Amino acid sequence: MTHPQSNGQVNGPSRTDQTAIVIGAGLSGIRMMYELNKRGVSGKCLEAGAGIGGTWFWNRYPGARADSEVWVYILTFLEEIGYDWDWKERFPSQPELESYFNGVVDYLGLRDNFFLNTRVKSARYDDSKNVWHVSTSQGDEYTCDFLITATGPLSTPLKPPFVGLDTFKGQWLQTALWPDQKVDFTGKRVGVFGTGATGAQIIPLIAHAAKQLTVFQRTPNYVLPGRNFVFTKDQERELKKDFKGIAQRVRAQPFGGDMVGTTRVSSDVKNKEALNQIFDYGWEQGGFRYIFNTVNDMLTNVDCNEAASEFIRQKIRAIVQDPATAEALCPYYPLMSKRPPLGHFYYETFNRPNVELVDLRKDPVQKITPNGLQTLAKEFDLDIIVFGIGFDAVTGTLNSIDIRGAGNKPLKDHLECDLGTGYGIATTDFPNFFMILGPQSAWANLPIVIDTAADWIGKAISHMQERGHNRIEAKKELTRSWTEEVDKHFWGTLLGKGAQETGAWHVGGNVDGKPLRCYWYFGGIPRYLELCAKEVESGYPGFTFSNALQAH
Ligand code: NAP
């Protein structure tokens, strides 16, 4: 497997003492480094990859772009620092985002604090000295007062589990480890596994280039039309003029998007035809507006959800010409059980003569062969196989690092057996340890969640420094009550039931043996922001502060 190539930055010195070490140089890591820098706290960011950008460094497959509109995929601190990013499209592409992140780091003058090609292997809290010892796979050792993970919720891709893959004579690729060099699909017979958000993006693009594309689908998804477009300068200017309005609306919308929403519920609508017209309005607007700008009870009312799901199935049947293929593409679980992908000409792709859909539920894979693969019914000759089969989400990357808290307690055991955090940011028995997008963080457009966590962590560090504390730890009462809050908003709802039944990644259902639980807070952005702010304003009642060295 070829990995993206180095951007030139090399490892740092073999030993450094820092106030804070941040793991991961994606959106979260950059935001956190900015926060530390702003507060005069020394920090280094260690990044396994050869470049800045996290998700937007690794996922360089054709068609990769954000499913959030560019004007809400901005980090709000950009305005305060005056960084102006030239917006090109409604949904920014991977190259645009990668270049933007590099631009921000340079603009902030922080590049020297990012150490690339530096994978953190282990981190151990030293009770006797109240410091963290951090080791990298290159053999570097660091000590720091605060350890902050910014490892991303979707950064450990699942390995293809198929028998015989090692015998395949063609090329196989994972979307989340896409090579830096262009992959040429021209004239090739290509197989794609995965019809989630990644698959929905790459499938239409491969179809244009390949001689033959076979999509091996296990579960169909509700692919909503993205309706991307390229901005005119006037459109861009107009959007930027409303920067403050956008920021306010993002904070007020449950999903952290720029959507004013609606108070209308389906029972207010006079008949089925009128309801379908409302759904059509959301469908035409593109993106997640279908979910949030149509009716307010789509995610809580079974009948309303079924009507919204059936509307999409009708669209699939209208778009896809072959009835059997259309039917195989139709999901029958409640919409939003899985995170719906955004697509651009996704369903239309299956009308192409060079595209075939294989329904793995009816015809499962037996093995990969030297020349392709064999299902129960048929053999497929393939030159390239692409796997976009998902991630060991949220805890996967944290668990891959040997992180040990007070009393040498492994974080992995804690997350697997006794998961409980405060706001997804901190947990018990892990002093001076913070997570950005840790388990039980808010499920939303991520920049607002990242912003909130980084700001919260920055304030907590300043609070300690101002009062002469050097140890902070979440209380068990907080992690228990936050877990109750998380569970209350998820289990027993339509979303919880559907996620469990479909094996959605946000409940760990896509990884064999992973504890099935809600890894995200579904209470919405306004409440998440309110509770995070309340913790700070009321003097951190959920946390214990101390001067650890005095205690020893
Ligand atoms: P995913 O949603 O977990 O989808 C993985 C796909 O692979 C599913 O269709 C799954 O089928 C299939 N699969 C897994 N194992 C398989 C196997 N052994 N055989 C056949 N099929 C298999 O992963 P993803 O598409 O990478 O997306 C994950 C998340 O990343 C998204 O939900 C989204 O939050 C984020 N993402 C965002 C963007 C964006 O914003 N633009 C783009 C891509 C991803 P089953 O459903 O049957 O398990």
C-alpha cells in the first residue's frame, strides 16, 4: 500500500518538554494549537501523517469533499485572526481543504510546532511527577503537563476482511489511505466495496473513467443529492458579508448547520401530496436540508420518517431505469439510522452501461481470487479493487495508542468497559488529559464541536494557571451524568433503534466485537454549547483541581 508522500517536514528533537502535546494535525489539532498559542501555552503537535490536514490529508480519493457547506465548515477563529480563505464551491473538495489547512498553519506561524511523520505509540501519566510521558514509534520521548488527543473520529480505516486478498494480482486500494499519485482507472475493470458517504462520492467518478465498474453493495443507503455548485465572486462576497449571522445560526441549529429549520410537523400538513411537496423542496435544496428544513418530526415520528424514506425510494425508482437495480438500491430501514451520504449523480450512475450493482445480501463474496473475486453466483475479473468500507470510529484511534492514566489504567479498558466522559472532552482517572471529538462529543457538523472543545480546554488550562493548580480530573459524577444525558437523547428514540438494527458506525455496530453503545451526543448543538459553557461559568463543578506535587 502506497501512502501519501511527505510534504517535507521532519521529526523534531529526540526529547522535548512541553506544556502541552497535541496528537493529530487535522482540523482539531490545528484549532487546539491556535488556542494554546493564543493563551501563551507552549505546545507541540505530533502527527502520524506526512502532511497537515488529518482526514483531508489521508482521504485523497477522487470525489472526496466535505458534506458540510463551506460557510459552516470554517473555523470561527479565522475571522478573529483575519485569515481570508478563497471559497470555490458550496461543498469544498479535499484538495481545497488540504490547502486551506496548510494556509491556516502558515498564516498563524505555527508550522514549526507541527512534527509530521511522528506516530504516537504510547502516553503514560506519571503519578509521582504529575507529567505525561509520550513515546513515538520513531523512538522519540517527550514529557508534557497536558496531553490532548485530536486524533479524529474517523481515522482508523477497517482492513478489508476478505479471504484471498493477498493472492490478488491487480491493485487494491483503501479510500482512507489513498496514494498521493493519481490512480488511473482508464480502461480498467474496477470493483468498489462500500456504499456509505465515501462510496457515494467515489463511485460516480470511477464510473466515468473505468471500462467496467462493479459496485458490491451490502446495505443500500439513502443518498441525498448534494447539489454542489461553483461560486461566483458575488455569491462568495455575499456569503462572507454575513459571517456573523452564519456563526449565530450554526450555534442555534441542532446539527450545527446554517439552516433555520422549521416548527412544522407532519400532522400540520393537510395530505400526503402536500407532504411530498415539502420533501421535494428539501430534496431540491440539496445537502442535509432534506432532513432539517422540511418537517420537524422526521427523526421522532415513525410515520413521518417512513413517509420521508418512501419519498427517497420513489426518487430512486424514478431515476434508476432497471427496476431490479432500483429495488436493490432502496433501503427499508428508517432514514438517519445510518448517516446518510450526499451524492452527486449517484443513482444516475447505475444507468450507465458500464456499471453493475451486485447485492451482496443475495450473492455474498466467497473469496478474492488472483484475477478478481468470486461471489456465490458468479466470478468477476477485476484489475482494481477499491475499499471504502468504513472506520473503527471514535475510539478506534484512541485505542490504537497505549494511553495510561493514573495508576497505569489503560484508556482502552476504560473506553471499552466503563465508557463515560464529560462532554466528550475529559474522563475520570486521566488527569490533565483532554480529548477533542472524544467519545460522547456532540453529533453535528464538526467544526463547531471542535471549536467548542478547544475553547473549553483552553479556558480550563488558563483557569488552572491563574489559580496555581496543576492537576485537573473529571469527577465520576460528571461522567455518569453525561452518559445518562447521552443515552437519554439516543436510546429509545427512532435513531437509536435504527442505528442498532443497521449496525451503524456511530454505535460501533460496524466493527465485530465492539461494544454497542452511543458514541455521540445527540442532544443538539444549542444544548451542548449551553452545558459546556455552564460548566465553565459555574466554576467547573464536574472537575477536581489540585496541586498534585504538594499532594505527593
Ligand atoms: P461507512 O459509512 O461505515 O460505510 C462503509 C460501507 O462499507 C457500508 O456500505 C458498509 O456496508 C460497507 N462494508 C463494510 N464492510 C463490508 C464488507 N465486509 N463487505 C461489503 N461491504 C462492506 O463508511 P464511510 O463511507 O467511509 O463513511 C463513514 C463516515 O465518514 C460517514 O458516515 C461520514 O460521517 C464520514 N465521511 C464524511 C464525508 C464527507 O463529509 N464528505 C465523506 C466520507 C465519509 P454495511 O452498511 O452493510 O455495513
